[in-house]
Amino acid sequence: MITRLTGARVFDPANGVRGEVRDLFIADGRMAAPTDRADRSYDLGGLVVMPGAIDIHSHIAGGKVNLGRLLMSEEHRDELVARGPATRSGSGVATPSIFATGYRYAALGYTAAFEPAMVPSNARATHLETADLPIIDKGAYVMLGNDELLLRLVAAGAEQERINDYVAWMMRATAALGVKTVNPGGISAFKFNARGLAIDERGPQHGVTPRQIVQMLSRAVFELGVPHPLHIHCNNLGVPGNIDTTLATIAAADGFPLHLTHAQFHSYGTEGDRHFSSAAARLAEAVNRNPSISLDVGQIMFGQTVTASGDTMAQYRNRAFASPGKWILMDIECDGGCGLVPFRYRDSNFVNALQWAIGLELFLLIEDPWRVFLTTDHPNGAPFTCYPHLIRLLMDRSFRNDCLAAIHPAAQKATTLGSIAREYTLEEIAIATRAAPARILGLAGRGQLGPGAAADITVYAEDGDRERMFAAPRHVFKAGVEIVHDGAILAAPPGATHVVRPDYDPAIEGVIGAFFEQHMSVGLGHFRLSEGELADAGLSLVAQPCRPRGRA
Amino acid sequence: MATHTIACPFCGLVCDDLGLDQDRVDVRGCAKAAAGFARRPAIVEHRIAGRAVPLDEAAAAAAKLLGGARLPLVSGLAADLAGIRGLIALADRLGAVIDRWQSSAQQANLALQQHAGALTATFGEIANRADVVLLLGADPAARQPRFFERLLRNGGALYRTAPPHVAFIGPAAAAPADPAVSERVFVAEDALLDAVGALAAIGEGQKLAATTTLPLPALSALAERLAAARYGTIVWDIAAFPAAARGAALAILLRLMRQLTRRTRCVGLPLGGEDNAQGAATAMLWQAGWPGRLSFAAGVPQHDPWGNDAERLVAAGEIDALLWVAALTAAAAPKSGVPTVAILAADAPEAAAEVEIRVGIPGIDHGGAMLRADAVVALPLTAARPSGLPSVAAAAAAILAHLPAAS
């Protein structure tokens, strides 16, 4: 069957299409070359078409999210989703149940979202959970850098090739799309009762510094040919003055690509009476100067949420700000940890207000929209349902300045936001939410509408109120099938799970196997996921290309 | 020599070092695993009112019975993860209540996490670090026969240079015999809450007046040991506490762990997880937003710890149909007085059910996955003796397929 979409203004930055009126053709779930034959036609005159949006960093599944759901019981009670003809019931906003997660993303025009913090030992449970995630494509970044075996290998002076083998083995064993490191060395250090870890500080037990971990992991990911650079949550999250750590982390990568995640939480200075200031300009300057650095912002929005992080060390510090006053901390299986702290960000609170402004400064001061990604670090800064509001803040200066005028007065004085004239264009939004995420994740045929690409398409009605426009797509197509029409979910087919499968020297398996045999509570054969079991659970895996880049 | 190692689904440890040679399982000395893997099918046909029928016919009858009820209850839930996922889907579609059977102890642990939080760790973390261990209420080996072997007497612990100091606090009759236990402090069941309170109070520096009901010197010494520990671990069996004392005991334990964490590390480990209890709670969390005690009757999930308690609903006669599911166990459906569909393992005795569907045991008849009691690690289950028996997931899907299209 061939479907034709006619008359819309198309924004397809990956193919250089910048709002021109184009007809699009869909055949067998993919974009097709123009043809005279069409079995079905949609007249989209006056509407705006973009590829389906892709969320590069969103905590949507896994053990940590389930602990978040536990803590957010009250919100779940107040936010119920009714069962529908094509849909399951659900609940929650900050930690929505898995069905509600898929439906809401789809209703916002998103066709993929990636879980950024999968602890290796939780990989099976995480993937089995995402088997229930409807509509959108998915994938996960495996958390490394606090796993005791890696730290021991680094401490013992393992060569880079060995680390590469280890990373490749772990990615395959856990069916990962990327590699994340969270507070490198810090989660392990917290288990030894350390309460902080600076970038050049030797951690307890192993004597390994975060800098060493960043160097070896960023290089491993590059040399293995994993498309997505090391996805890093730097040390000292949330600590005033942490900009120095963030800039030192960029330097530690030594030119190897790095993706700084939720950079807003890592862009703080110590100036002013309150010893808390924006360092967004300093980070933006560094990013503008270093083409190998990308980031997602982790914008905060005012209101209730829960912070969910692998960073137990930071979350233990943050417990003091828990609202409501409850929190969960968990040490995990000698390979990671997680911490859940509910937060209520307030515009009347100086720190929260300035965090809000810092995120927007980053969006507006980083010049290249291909290297800055639109996220709230769902749910840490805010639920992903805030994205339309965030898009309006970026596209509409007068609206932004109205919002700025409502926050804590001292925070207004402490930000340059009001003086920034930049407004994102529709093309830039299409880059930051579609083309660039697909490119940096190495998702072939996603985030673009060229012939052969997946027919994941979002259709918006033009509206000067960009929040209203992006909140309610007219149509959303997934793999060529219309699954959302004016907000209603028409169908909920499962999406794909994206993985990469780097190669490794099989000798590494002896090293990992011996470690598991002697120390771990699970055997190697059972730790490793099999494709058969994932298929049995209903997941369809798509392996993205991975080309080794050799020694730099 | 075993040709494979397989995981065992018969307690919350889900040990994965059992040997499988042909169809013989080396249970590594575990009595629960021995009993579990000795289970053999007795009744394999599906039945409607005692008459043997194909699965599809039984599923159609089950759909009719359950679909016509005003408030059906889905309970038992002793199934692998795929089975649980399928049963929640069925409950959602039926507008049913879904809740595990006899889960009040598990719900007490979960309620504390919901309303106050937790400080906790997984088995692998505890096995490699714990240097001072408190066992509260009961012998962990009663639930998890290899608890001591796997977590506290394990060789090769990474960050423990000597065996841990393991102390038991609880009734003498429930004291563990395991040689890993170095100290036994006897406290009657009805004084357990006081003992926990005293431990926490001493830990916070309070001076307690002498009492005859509590061994204060021993508790003081244990409070000091926890404070001096590098990685203290408190293990409790909340079912061993009087029901009315559970909430308070858990809140005090959390307070104690938080207090200790200011200066050192201390984590808690609730015992449980039998019959994939943790898998059921977690799948309900991800599919609906709460870990049990769920009703879909209003077309939305609603969590009511009292109202949606399966045992209470049956006792109060508030349901008009029951779907009972027991594959990991051979447990019979409770007497409910309402029309019943029973999805049962093939070794369970004949059921007093209108519709009986016989399924395999996950990890014996078919593969699957089960979540360990520590809620993080899911293990793959192997078909140790593959059979043609359907899985709970297949049975649930068959019933769902016979329900009229959702409106």
C-alpha cells in the first residue's frame, strides 16, 4: 500500500528540507520515492510535517523508575489514564506506568525514547519491562564506570584494548545502544563510605580517579565504533562550582567525543551573595569551541517531580531537599546504584529559579543546534510532558521574558537570559528533537524522511502559540501507520529496540567469567541476555551499524 | 557432571548454579529446590465442570465466566514474569481486582517504601561487603535455604577480610542454626517491636531504663557494632512480627539505618520473594503504577491496600468470580463460594473449579524469567524437562482472545 501526504511544509533537516511544501510517500512502513500511484492520500495543506521526535535521555523503565513509581503513589492516584479501545489503563505523570509513557510520547509526536541509565545487572528486567512499552522505539545505555570489575581492571593497569573488549562485551551482554557513565567512580566510592569524589581524586580501594575512567571509557566507545559518544553524568552533580569539574571532564576526554548529559545540573558557579551562580556561558563557550562535545540540557520546570538517578552519592546529598520528605537509596550488585528523591521545584526559590534560567541559557548560548538536545532529563528536571512548554520558551522571546519576570527577583538579576534575543526556528526545533538525536545515536533511517527511512512522521497544525502547536499533533504515523489522530490513540503496535553490537576479543570473557564465578551472585551465562529470550518477550531488536575506528 | 547450570524458581534467592544433566537436576543440597524439581505432572487435561476439553474451549468458558462477572478477582499469581504480565492485561480488560494471595507482609514492606523510603542493597552487594549483619525475627534459611551459603558464608567476598559478625534477634524457636550466626539474642515475638525500638534509641544515644523484657546489654553491644561497621546490613522477616507491629517496626528500622548512614553505611534487606512475589509487585508497578492491591473495576487502575486485599475480598464475599493462578506452587484455590477458573500446575490436585486449565511449571516445563527478592536481578528460567503444557502467559492470552473487543 502506498500512502501519500500532500501539501504540507516539510522540515527534514537531515535532508536539507527547510519548510518547503513537499509531497511525501510511504510504502511498507518506509518513506518511498515519489510515484503517481497512491492507495491513500492525506491532504495536509497548511500543516507542518517533521520526522517523529526522538528523546535521547528519558528515564522511562527499569528498577530505578519502579522505585520512583513507588514513591510517587500519591501522584499516581491523582493522574489516572482510562482503558480505551486500543489502549491499556495507567497512571502517573512524573513516573507514568509503561503504557501511559508510550501513549503520551506518541501523542506529543515522539516516536522514540531512550532509557539512559541501565545498570548491567538490571538489564534483563529493564528490557522485559520495555516489552510492554507501546508504539515508540526504545533502547538503553548501559551504566559503566562504577562496576567493580572495570575499576579493578583500570587499577591493575589494564591496557586500552582490554577495556574496549570489556565495554563491547558488556554492551552485547546487556543489549545496549550506548554507554553511560554516572559520577565515574563516585557510586563505587559511596559504597566505601566516601561522600564526594573530585575529578583527580583517587577513589577508595582502587585508587582510580574519575579522570582515568572518563579517558578510558570515552576512548573505548570511540574506538569500538559505537556511534553515540560516551554519555556522561559528570561528578559533583548539583554542587555549586561544579562547572570546574564539567570543564575538567571535557579536557579529560582528550579530544575523544563526549556527550554531557543533563548539563544544566553541571553548570553552576559560586558567585554572588548566595554562592550559587550561572556558569552556562562558560560551558556554552567550551561547547562552541569543541566540536566533539554534545550535550542534552536537563531543563527544569516548576512543579512536582521525582529525581531518579544512578548517582547515589549525589542523591544522598539531595535527600535534604526531598519534597515530600521521603527517599530511596540502593546499592546494586557491585555494578551501580540508584537514588530516588522527590522534588518540588519552585519559581519562588532562588536556586530553583536560577536552575530554570541556566538551562535556557545553555539552549540559547550554544550555537550549533546539532549538538544540544531538548530534554528535561525526565523526570529529574520535569516530566517529558513539559516539552511543548519548553519549545515555546525557546521559540518565543516575549513569552520567555514574561516567564522570567515571574521568578525569584534575585534569580532574575543573576541570569543573562533576558538579554538573549535568540529564538529557535522550526528548523532548529526539528534538528534538536529529530535529526540531531538520530545522528548522534547512529540510528539509521530515523529522524529523517528521505526514501528508505522509517515512516515515523508527525504532522502539526501551524499555531503562533508554539506550546499549543507542539502539544497536539494532528497526525502521528509510526512505521507508516497513523497511530495518533487529533490526540486519540488509534493503535498501539510495539516499537523496535535499538542496539549496537561491537566486536571484542573473546579472551575477555575468561576474565569476566572468572570474576563472576568468584564474586558475583549470578553466573555469566545467566547474566548475559539471549536474543531468543528478548524475542520471546515480544521485543524486536534492530542492530545499528558499528564500525571500529581503530586506535586514534 | 552437569551439562548446564540452571536457575531455580522455588524461592526468592533464585540461585542459578543448579546442575542439569539430561533431565536430572543437581539441587546443590537445597530442600526447597529438591521438592520443586521433584514435582511431576499428575493431571494434564483442561476441564470444564470435570469434562476434559482442549485449551481453547476451556479458555472460552473461562472468558465467559469471568467476563460475565461484576467483580472478578485475579489472585494466586504464582507465575513467571510473562505470566504476570498476561494476567495484569487480563485483569485490566476484565475490570477485575488483582492481588497476590496472603501478601500482607510483602505489602507492609512496600508501604514503607511508598510512604517513607528505603536504604537497601542487592544480594551481590551484601555478599561482597556486609561485615555486621543483624537478622531480625526469623531464620532466613526458613524462606531461603541457601541464604547463609550464598550471602554470608560465600568464599571470595571482594571487600570483606573476615567472616561477618552475624547476630540474630528474635524468638528462640525461630533462631537460625547456621554456623555463620555468631550471636543469638532471644526476644519473644511480642517484644520484637520493643527490641527494634530499643536498638534505634540506643543508636541515637538515649539511655534506657533497665527492663526485664529486653536484653539491653546485648542490644547496646549490637548498636555499637552497627555504628562501627563498614557495611552494616539489617535483614528482617516482617512476617515474624505481630501484624499490628509491622508498620512501626519498619519505620523505626528505616530511622535507624538513616541515622547510621550519617557516619557509615548501613542497608536493609527484607526477606521474601517466594513465588515470584517481587516480579508480581514490579510488573504491577510498571503496568499500572502500584505494586499490588489493584482494582481495574472503574476502567482505571486504583490502589487500595485495604479494599483490594484478596483475602479480605474473599472473606467478605465481595467478589462474584475468581481466577486463581498457581504455577510455581501447587496451591489450591481458596474456598471462595464463587464460580472459579483455576490455572494450575499439573501436579496440583483436582480443583473445585468450574474451569480448570493445567499449565507447566516455569523453569521445569518451559522457560521464562523470574525476579529475585532483591528486585533488581531477573534470571532466565530454563525448561529443565520440556513438556507440551502451556504457560500461564499462553493461558491468559487464550482467555483474553475470547473476551469481546474492548469498548
